[in-house]
Amino acid sequence: MEVVVVRGSIDKALWTLKKKCLREGIFKSLSEHVAALSPGERRRRKHAQHMARMARSRMRQQAAGARRS
């Protein structure tokens, strides 16, 4: 549970809460659980996650190779 101390306006507190929720990925996880995904959409998301993992892995390997040289 996130605790936000309100000092001043409510608008500023809501803005702060929204930014914290975005940073932690709360909105993204909520949108994933709102409705069931079709099999095709599930496959596309899984493939996109796989490609992102592979890209991060390649970047780490290139960075490690550059440090060794």
C-alpha cells in the first residue's frame, strides 16, 4: 500500500500518486487483468516480451565485450 502525505493541494498529491503508480507499473498490470486476451493477442504479447528480453541480453553482451577489449 502506497502512502502519500498531502502537504498543500490535493491536485499535487494526485499527480504524485499517479507518477508513483506509473513508475511501479500498477496501471499496466491493471489493464492486463481487466479483460481476457484472445489467443492471438496473448501470442503477440508473449513474442514482444521475448524480443525485448533478447534485445536486453544482446545489449548486455555487447557492453561486456566492449569492457573486455
